[in-house]
Amino acid sequence: MTLSRVTPFHVTLLCLTPLWSCSGDRSGSPTCGMAQLIGPSLIQDRLRQVPFVLTVAPRGLPGTLPIRVVGTREQNTVLVSYTKGALTMEHQGAGFPAGSVSDTTAYAVLVVDDSTQRAQGVLIYESRRPPEGYPSIGALSGDGRTIPLYGVRVDWAGVSNPKCPLLGAPPAGSPSSAQ
């Protein structure tokens, strides 16, 4: 299109295109793609800061929570239960880390909003686990395997964009109390 052929229609279309790209389903946008990488990285970094690490499993969690393997778009759920006082979660659906996962990789993190004390969900990381002796709050099982579950408090609004949420909609049910 040459400059001499620019019409008011073209100008209007050019001005509205950015607005359309910011509305509706943005899950495939570059911004959401970056948010899906940066959010988990910030959460993993917070797990290295002792004051934010949960040392005991929160009580009052809903029966299910959203779960996602970091770096994937598929979200599933976990069933939440307590066995002999320990928090146990069971992965539902496809996408649990591959059977080649060794004893030093793959772990799960229960993410709790530090302002509301509400559990937002669980992220599975396929990277080197925290060192032995790090405070685990339970276990996550799926596909016949079990991986350790850690917990961390984060500023949820700072790590998850509501327009392209890291763990979908907030879990329904009563707020949890992270101890």
C-alpha cells in the first residue's frame, strides 16, 4: 500500500489493531508467553528465600487445585488430601513429568498468595530439586511416581497476570491458611 492510497479506513484499522490484540483471549500472545515463563521463574526464585518457604503444610485447602508443568500450556487439577497429617496430592489427567525423571529432578511447589493466604495452585518444575533436607510439605503423585512437594508464599498479583493467568481462575472454596 502506498502512502497516496491510505484511506480513513486504513487509518482506523491501524489504530484499532493494538486494541484488539489486548482484548479477548490472549493466551497465544507473546506477552502471555513471556508471563508463563517469567512468573514461574519468580516463584522458583522466591523458593530460595527462606522467609517465604512454607515449613508445614497449610490446612483448609480445597479438595482440588489447578496444576501446571512449567513451560506447558496444559493445565490439570490435583486432588488434595491429608494422610497421617502429611499433605498428599494426586495429579489428574495427562502431563505428569516423564518416567525418565531422576531422583534429583522434578518437584512440585504449592503457591500461596502472601496477602490473602489463599493457595493458588501447584507448579511442577523439571529442574534440579532443592537440596536434601529442604523443608518439604508433602508429596505429589501421578502415573505411578511420586515427587516432593514444597510450598512458598508469593505476591500473586506480581507473578500472575489476570489477562493470561499462570494457574487459571483462582480456586473455588474457602481460603486456605498458610502457616
